[in-house]
Amino acid sequence: MALAMFLVAGLVVSCSKSEKEEQPTDDPVTAALPGTYSGWTLGSNAYAPYIPSEGDKLTIELTNAAGTLCNLTYVSDTWGTAVLKDVSVVKNDTAYLFSKPITATIRQDHSAWDFSAPVDSVAMPNRNPQGGGVTIKNYPIVLTKGYMSTALDKWQVDFTAYLVPRSEHTMSMSFRNGSIPTAN
């Protein structure tokens, strides 16, 4: 009889432990966050500090049950298409914060960038004024920072694309809510 009680108690503890392990310990991202958001992008580089792009989109897809990881798919006719996988999502009182900390350093001979972790890529259109055509080329891209308000009405997601290592040429892109601001 004592052995039977001991086995039943062990089974109850075992079931309770399994249920607790399946429950997320962090505050999960709500089901409202996934979706596609339209806005505009402020692009800039060393040669042009203000290159706006209208009608761009960002799709957020949660990739784990706890809601702490997501894929971000950015689509822009001007800047191209990028899928950033396994981006961390943390919710605070006012916003969802996106992060995927990766640093880049240029090699001494300027032959390439070295990254602190594997990077995603952006399929960026290259417009050749002399040739008149558009070609698509893949470049490394990293998420530098990002947030979306818990009301899902304000956001800013910043990326850096690493274009030409020999000249340390990079492109910064900041996807934002709303439309391109008009000059006053």
C-alpha cells in the first residue's frame, strides 16, 4: 500500500513538472502582434542622407509557442526583400522590442566584413543609370534595433545592409509607421 502511494505521488509530481515546463516563464507576446504592417522607409548612406520609400511592408511571424522569437519579412520596391530569422521579441509596458544583436567588422584588407554571428541577407535591387536595367544582388543585413507599440500603431525597425567592403559602403534603412513626411 505504501509503495502504491509512493508511485501515485511520483506520478502527480511528474505530471505537474511537465505542465510547468510547457508553460512559458516569460510574458508571452500576444496573438495580436503577427501580421503585415505597411509604412515607409527612410534610407540613408554616406552619399545620400535622405532616400525615402513609400508603401513598404513588414510581416511579423511568431516562430515559437512562448512568443519570444519571430521572423521579420521586409519588402520594399526600393530596398528589396529580406527575411530576418529568429529575432528576439520582448514585451514591456508600452512596446514589443525586437533584437538580434550582431556586430560587423571590416577586414584590414577591406576584402569582406566579418560578423559576430551568421547574418541574414537582403535581395536588393541595383539600378544602373548607364545600363538602364535593374539587377538583384544579395547583401548581408542586420537588425540594429526595432520596436512596435503595444497598440500596434507606431513602430520603427532599423536595419543595416553591408554593400561594398572595399569602400566600407553600408546602407541604413529605417522602416516606420505612416507616410513620408511632407516638407514644411
